[in-house]
Amino acid sequence: EISNNLFVHTNLLVDDNVSFGSHLQVVGDVSMESSLEISNNLLVHTNLLVDGDVSFGSHLQAVGDVSMESSLEISNNLLVHTNLLVDGDVSFGSHLQVVGDVSMESSLEISNNLLVHNEVFVDGDASFGGHLQVVGDVSMESSLVISNNLLVHTNLLVDGDVSLG
């Protein structure tokens, strides 16, 4: 039993348990050659460097920036509450659903079918490479120029003047 200070100037070797009732301060390096268990908070005031895997049992919160220099795999949902900015390509394996508006500032290429369940508005020119089929009515509010043949298979009704060439 020591009532005051204990000074050890070279090595201190302890074969069994060590217990401190208050504060442990280490000025130099600390090396652990087995597990380290912390029952309360771990506060790191400068850098935390981990050479191996890191596992969290519940919640990970990063207040500042997070930088990943390799792949990031998410097995469940990714929730982004403000903006998602992507510099490179984006690939979706299955379904993309957008609830709000979509704005494209470059070309949009669709390799398969385009299904529109409401209306399509085109402000500029529209070009079709092959066949245009319209099942319902067609309304033209300006001139209709046909460069080749006009084939009408049933009736042709003209409401105004007709001039033939």
C-alpha cells in the first residue's frame, strides 16, 4: 500500500489486473496487443487512423465532410435529404422513379420504348426516322406540307376551297 506518489524510472511490469480510480494520463505512445474495450465515450481530438475494417453496431453520424477514395456499397436504402451531386456516370439496375420534375440540359437517348401516359409538348422541331402512327385525331394549326404521295384509304372531307396544281 502506497499513500503518496509512486515513481518508476525504468520499467513497470504488471502480471495481472490494473485498476485506476480516477484519471490515467499517458504522455507518450500507447500500444495494445489485444482487444481494447471502452464502456462509455471515446473522444479523439485530432485524427483517428484505422488500418483494418470498421464496424458500427447502430448509428454513424458525420457532421463534417466525408470523403471516400474507393467504392461505397449500401445494402439497403440511400436517403439524401437535400442535394445529390454526381460528377460521373450514373447507372440503375432496375427502376428509376422521379416524383417531381426532371430537367435535362443535354441530349436524352432512349434505347428502347418511350411510353408517355399523358401529353407530350415539343417546342422545337420533331423528327421521326421511320414510321409515325396516330390512333386518334390529328389537328394541324398551320400548313401541312407533303413532299411525296398523300394516300387516303376511306374518305377525304374538305371544308373549304381546294386548289390542285
